[in-house]
Amino acid sequence: MSVAANLWASVRGYVVLALLCGGIYSLVVWGVAQGFFSATANGSLIVQHGQVIGSRWIEQGWSGPEWFHGRPSATTPTPYNAANSGATNLGPTNPALIKEVEDNLSQYTHEGIAAADVPPDLVESSGSGLDPFISPASALVQVPIVAQARHLPPAQLRALVARYTQKAWLGMYGAPGVNVLQLNLALGRLVSGG
Amino acid sequence: MAILGIALYLAVLIGIAVPLGVYIHQALEGKLRWLGPLERLLLRAIGPASDGEQTWRQYWRSFIIFNAVGMLLTYAILRLQPYLPLREGVGLHPSAQGPLLAFNTAVSFITNTNWQNYSGETLTYFAQLALMVLQFLSPALGLVIAIVFFRALVGRRETLGNFFRDLVRCIVYIFLPLATIAAVVLLALGLPDTFAGPAIAHTLSGALQQIDRGPIAAWVAIEQLGTNGGGFFNANAADPLINPSPATNIIEILLMSILSTSLVFTFGRYAKSRKQAWVLAGVTLCLYAAGIAVVYGAMEYGNPILHGVLGISAKSMEGLEVRNGVGDTALYATATTAYTTGSVNAMMDSLPPLAGGLPLLFMMLNTVFGGKGAGMLNILMFVIITVFVAGLMVGRTPEFLGKKIERREITLATVAMLIHPILILAPTAFSLVHKIGASSILNTGLHGITEVVYAFTSAAANNGSAFAGLNGNTPFYNLSLGLVMLIGRYLSMAAMLALAGSLARKRIIPATEGTLRTDTWSFGWVYLFVVLIVGALTFFPALSLGPIAEHLVMAGGAGR
């Protein structure tokens, strides 16, 4: 078979296979998604009072002592940029890593928490910059700060953290985590008495 | 408990791989009918080229022309994306990729590498779909070459099949149905799939947050299944919309490992020797499990400098996601380099040195199951070299499955073997001494050496994972990594296909008392040691300058 015949067959082959794999396949999956899983298929958005306030899977960043804080984010140009996920990519022996973690740590040591009690996930940046979870220990270490700012009994907040702690899948896969947005939404409801 | 989970994963993997391996054999040999109408429709569209049988040279010509067409059309789409439909993905004003970046991207996806010097967020949905097409085609293109090699090993023949027919069968019976099932499973576990463009959220702290979305479930299914590994978003499978839970995480790991593992058993089917398949799968599995243990151990050891200087726990979470946990992050990092997928659920650049170093070693060995087809070709290449070495040691004529391994075969296998280290070490050496390469390094010092070695190893192995601190989007890296990907893919495949052509013409010598059997465990262990010794001799200097030295520095720095 000549080069020209191969070329013609290849172009036709690419076009039909592209229509099948890029077109029909993605339309079928999209159809199943929108037909059966429309809530999660559109990004697990959370709507409050008719307004989208975030996605269940995307950390949005918190300021002030009245909220539980998530993990540090290194997305650019601003942290928690869900249109450009990314990490610091700092290597383990890079002095810049120690500097970064030290800065993040000071936020908690200023509140009188010993460095040894601050879990690493709370002061080291996540891989995506959008990690929606913190470890249960990271939530618990923040309880006294939030309790003081909100004038709530710490025991009540600890119970809240326990309620929003997700266990490892089948007890074997992944690690337990607390979804910060869901926890803070529950905290908001607690305060407003809803 | 994570160890139990990993053990269960390995058991499920083998449990699926054995029957799936048989299924692949049936699909490629025309024994399946259930999608016959679709298969015939596609073959008719391709035309007369899909009829008849091809010699290895004819097969290679069709193969390489099809690859060129796929690459060029994708290049054109990346250059023209502002003028093509479905622009919602990146807002209203998408920009085209520059010539060198588009070259790198098109090469990267046609070679099953999926190295990304761009971030997914900058592409329109149309461009993403064009790349997704290559995520279907490139694993199939690897797989057909492996199948041709299998055919050449068994029976004496001049022709080895028809390229277009093999390609269509791969897509229709293997990738399309499996990807559809995988996509639905991922949808059920919460992955998004929409063409609606970004969502805008009014956050509780009063900010506006743009949340990028897209046909993610469809993409991730074939990205993983085809050992492609290109991320729909920049953070790849660390991104919570791509990999939201521990369940999706382990399923994505399973998806990327399943077909390459199956292919060993497909080979067993062709060779009519179940034992041969089990021996090769068994020793490879041991290597894989040992790799998981090393990465897991290194991650548990963590970063003692952070503990020593700051007083916090040494267990490093930098670049990791909480939900994946340390165990399944280790498993992911090992799997993605063993199977040369290249997707990541944590940032490799920030992992403890040995946890990043072992994945590097796996890409250097390039035989720990490997990518679709390419991995199996590498395994068989090393089997042939082992047969030769073992034959010399015991003084027997080297033969494999009754085919004599002679001068031409061993020369071609050696060429295929040597391409890999040359492609890694030569450009790495240049990039480290010239500022054109060294200026892209983010983490200077020992870690910077690893960043560069990792990049060229990933490109040569057609893996695609990265120490992402290295700025790859420069003219130098776009071009050099692109060329390494091309040569790493096609030159070794050409050598292996020529080897197949040479083997196919040989008659099968019946096994006698004097035959060196290859379907025994003792042969399996010899094979494993040949792989390790060749790998160690070639790459130990590079590894000791990079991850090993950095580990020692880190461990020594703990007491400061």
C-alpha cells in the first residue's frame, strides 16, 4: 500500500474514531451525568438563599477566628483559585519550604498552641491548593479559638467536628477528614439557631 | 489498615487481569461479535486499507503515518483553539498555544506521555476533547504493536495482521466499553461532567470564586484506563473535582493498572503458556509491591527537618491531599510510574526524596508492567536479553518459545534497550550544565538535579508525571522533551517491530531436554535480576546524585 493510500486511510480513520471517542462517547457520558447525577455532575455546588456559595469539593479560604480554617493554598495569582489549581512544589530540603511552613505555623502558635500540637496538614500546603478537607486533629486544635470567638461551649464544637468527620473508605482507603465548608456551614446554622 | 487496602487492591487487580487478558486476546483475534456492527462501520469508513494482511514493514508504515496524522491534526487544533467551538472552558478569550508548546503537547498526547507544559485550565473544551481523542488512540496504538510482537513469537508467518483492523478492534472492544463503564462509576462517586463552563460562587467570606468545570468524568475514565495521565486541570488527580474521595482514588489507581497487567496474561494466551504469563506477572508484581513499600516507608519517615527546626510532626503533608491519606498517596505515586500513567494525586516535587526517587527508578526500569503495549514490549525485550545472558552462562543456544535468538535479534533488542538511558542521561547532563536548562529549576541543589533527571526520564518512558517545580514551558524544554518523547516512543517501537518481523519468519524448534525453559520461576528471578542489574548499572550515578544524596542530607539535617 502506497504512502498516499495510507495517508487517506489514516485521515478517514482519525476522523471517524475522533467522532466516536471525542464526540459520541463524551455525549453519552454527559447525557448519563446530566440525566442521573445532575447535582454532582455540575460540580456539587451548594446553594443558599438562591445563590451558589461554593462547591462541596472546593476549599474557599476563611479569615478571622470565627471560622474553622482549611489548609494553606499556593494557587496563583491568589490562594484558593479554583480556576488554576496548583501547589508550591517546594522540595523537602528547600529552605523556602521551612520558611513557608514557619509562616503558616505562626498563625497558630500566636494563639498559644504548641507547635508539636499543630498537625502538619494545617500548616503545609495541599497538592491542589483546593483541598476541601482537614484532618480531624486539625479541626479539633482550632476548637478553642472558634469557641472563644463565637462564645460557644467547646464541647458543642467538638461534637460538631465529630459529626462532620468522614471516615476512611471501607475502613481501608484514604484517611479520615473533615470537610471545612460543610463544617462551617453547620457552624453558621448553629449560631443562627437554624 | 492502609496495608490491608493495598493488599486487597493487588488481589482485585490480578482477579480482573486474568480474565480480561483472555478477553483482549479474543478481541484482537476477531473472536468477539457483540459490537460487530460498529466494528464493520468503522472499517468501511477507513476503506480498503483495512482489508488483508501486512508484513511488519507495511504494518509499520501504516502505523507511523496514522500517528503523524493524529499528531498534526491535534497540533492544528491547539493552534486554532480561539477560532473553534466550545470555548466555554476558559472564559471568552482563550489564546492559542504557541508553536513549540503546541508541538510539545501534541507529541506528548500521541506518544501516550501526557507531559503537560500547559495547565488544563487554559484549554477550551474543544481542545480538551481533541486531546481526549488521543487518550483513546495512543494506548491503542501501543497495544497493537505489542499484539504484533505476540503474533510474531508464536507460529511461523510472513504477515502479522492489519494495522487498521487491529486499531479499530482495540477501540471498539476494549477502550470504548471499559471507559464508558469507568466513567459511569466515577459519575456515581461524584465526579462532575458538564459543558456549562465555570461556576461562580459567592463564598461565605464574601469573595467571588470561579470554579472551573468540564467533562471531567469522561476524561478521567480514559485518562487512567489508557495510562495517559494528563490532568484535566493543572493539579491533576490531586484536584478534588477530579479525585474527590478515597473511593475515587483507589478506583482511579485500579483503572490505570488494569489493562497493562491484563496484557501479560494476553501474552500467555498467545504463547499458549499460562505458566509463562504467571512467571512474568509474578516477578513483576514482586517488584511493584517492593516499590510500594519503599515509597510508603519514605512517606511515613517524612521530613525530619521540619520536625527538627519547627517542632511539628515529621510526617510531611506538603503537596498531599488529606482525603487520600499517606498509604494511598504512596500507592498512587508507585502505580503511576510503574504503569507509566503519569497522573498524580500529590505533588511529586514535594515528596520526601526516596518517595520521589523510587517512582523515578520505576520509570528508568520501564518494565514494571509499563504503559499500554510499550510496557509489555520492554518486558519481552528484557526477556530476550535474559535468554541470551542465561544461554551464555549455561552454554545453551538461546531460544524463546521455540524461536532461536540470534545475532539480528539480540542486536535489535540491545538497540531498543540502549535508547532509553541515552535519551535520559545525555539531555539531563546538558541541561544541568547549561543555563538554558538549569535556569528552569525551582528547587536548587540536589533536589534540582532530580527535577531535571525526572523530566527527561518521564519523557523517555512516555510517563508524563513531573517534578512540577521545573518550569517546562520554555522553548528549550518544549523542544527537547518533545524530541525525547518522540524518539523514546518510536525508535524503540521500530526496533521491536523489526525484531518481531525477524522472529516471525523463524520456524519453531520443538523443546528438548537441552532447551533452557523460560516458563519457570528460576528463569523469572534471573530475568528480574537482569532488569535490576542493567537498571542499577546505568542509572545508579544519577540516582545517587539526586534522591539518595538528598535523603542523606535530609536525614542528617534532622538533628540541627
